[in-house]
Amino acid sequence: MADAQTRAVAKSVSVGSALTSYWLYPATTVSPDKAKNLVLVHGYRGDHHGLEAFAGGFTDYNVYVPDLPGFGESEPLKSVHNLDAYTQWLYKFLKGISLVQPIGVGHSFGTLIISSCEAEHDLFESVILVNPVGGGKVGGISKFLLEFVKFYYWVAHVVPENIGMRMAKTYLLVDSMSAFTTKSKNKELRKWIKQVHRKHFNSFANPQVNWESYVASIKNVVTPYVKKITKPVLMIAADQDEITPVYTVVELAKSMANAEVYEIKGCGHLVHYEAAQEAVDVMNGFLAKLR
């Protein structure tokens, strides 16, 4: 992550009528002029900071990491923030910065945007999906929490905005989400993840964006999109991920001729925090085989 921060170059581009902020991390082990390009798309409620450990590990590539519209420093879309709108935004963003056939890497909600965009526009050289949002049936406490948060965000977006912002940004909610998704027993790591989420998990523009994006993140799955992808696909799953059980990712890969799965043990939905180095090593290995 520290390596990424020293490489980061802040940039912005107008996509439609809204400004998208993004960060370029130039290649360091090869000349940036000769390096391939790679795009990282973060998950729901995050921003580019969440993927800095990944960006720092891709030293052979020019890495581009945008803040999703309505999050971080990017302006909201003028339309509803649903999956189709984010898909079209990513397509226009890549065209706007003149990236041709980059490698597409997404985490969580970002896997939906990457896979949907590739299925519709055939934009990427290869695709990597970390904690892909799959089609497994979520039950028990996970289902209860998803539905509770959905109702809570709905209330937050219909009350006056100043009240809704306080509701959605309360540390009680943020800390609860951190505690639920963090599986490591390492107290220092858990404390760090909690601090990172407190710092960067509340960067959404308004309760409407937060609500619309949350609905988009839980009502869609990658299955119909990845089945249309003809490029090589790597899916990284985690054995304690309640949002996407490993077996659903394995079964999906079996139905495809171009996909492989890597399972990370002792980790949940926060691979980019809890097992970033392992994931980076696997992703670099996958990409090296395609050269």
C-alpha cells in the first residue's frame, strides 16, 4: 500500500456531465511506455483507497483506479445509480482516457461493473473478479443483515438529507459492517480495517446515491455476465465470504471454458485487506501465463 501511495498521480476526466476522479499508478519494474494497462474497480461504499494494496502489487502495469460516481471524489451521475448506469459510465470512462483493451479487475460490486461492461462492450484483455457477487442463496444472519441495511438505507434516503446523512454515516453502522466482514483474528489488523472504513467508507455524495448503489449491489449477480465473456477469467473467492459462498463461484467456473478459481482460506469479503499479498501473487501469476 505504501508503494502505491508513492506512485499515485491524481487525475480527473469528465464522463458525460459528471467529473470522475481517478488515480494512475505508473509501472515501476518496466517502462510505463511499454507496460500494459490495468483498471481496478472498487466495491460498494468504498473508494480508490481500498484497492491501494492491489495497486501497489501490480508493479509491471500502469494501474488506473477511479472512484465510482457518487463516491470518493467523483461526482454523482445525473441518472439513477444502478448497474446499467455504472456499466455505461465505465465504458465511457475508459474511452475518455483512451484505454484500449486494458486488464479489468474488480472487487465485490466492482466485479458486477467489470463483468457487465465486458459482456456488453468487449473492452478488456482479460478479467479478474475478487469476491465476485455470485448467485448463491444467502441465508441466516447474512440475509437478515442485508435486508436490515436495505431498509435502513431506504429510510435514510427518504428523510431530510441532513438527517439521512447522519443515519448512513453513523460509526455504529460502519463499525458493525467492519466487524461482520472482517474474519482475521489479528487484533491489530482488525483495528486497522476499522480505522480505514471509518476514514473512507463514508465518502458517498448523498443518501440517494448510497441507497441506489446498495440496491444495485445486492439485486444483481455476475452469473449472466461472466457467461458471455470469452476472454480469460480469474475468480478469487474466500472460504468465509457470506456474500458469495465459494461453491457458487466454483460451480460457475465449471460452466465456463475460460475461467479458473482460486480459493483463499481464512478470509471473508475483505480479500483486499486481509489477504492482499496472496491475492496479488495469484493475480500476477494468472496474468503472467497470458503473456
